[in-house]
Amino acid sequence: MKIIAVIVLILGIGLTVLGAGYFFSSDGELCQRYDAAAKEKLAQAEAAQGTPREAKLMEEARLEVDSAERACRNARSTRQSALLATPGGIIAIVSSGVLLVFSRRRKG
């Protein structure tokens, strides 16, 4: 039973570290940066309405918006992974402590 508790403890620590890594990743910042760039391109495209550059700027704006959507979708996914991994790791660590306590009581 002690071996299982140690394995669960190691898995719990790993999950907690992984969740913390997800939580502190720069995906949210990247999402904001892409979103700001997309808004800037859209503003440029609107300012160029009726000019020969309008079509090119609208295409660039569309590409920026697509990039921003992908970056923000990735940021949400990363945040969800953090919200799952961190509590899962904490539960595993607590469970390993409970297993160790029960294994000691069983022997004594």
C-alpha cells in the first residue's frame, strides 16, 4: 500500500506542477496581443475605405482576426487544463497522505 501511496504522491505532484505551468503560461497575454493587432488592422481597413488599399487591408485584418481567435481559443483551453490539473494534483497528494495513514494504522 505504501508503494501505491508513493506513486499517487508523485502523480499528484506532477499534476500540480503541470497545472501551475498551464496557469502561469503566456497564452492569455498572446491572445490580448493578437486581439489588439486585429483591432488595429480593422481600424486601418475602415480608414482606407474607398481607396485601392482597402481590399488588401481587409484581407490582412481578416487574417489577424483569425489569428486572434486561434490564440484566444488556445488560451481558454490552457486555462481549462490548469483548472483541471491543479485540483486533481492536490486531490492525489491528499489521497496519498490518507493511504499512508491507513497503511500505518493497518500495521500497528
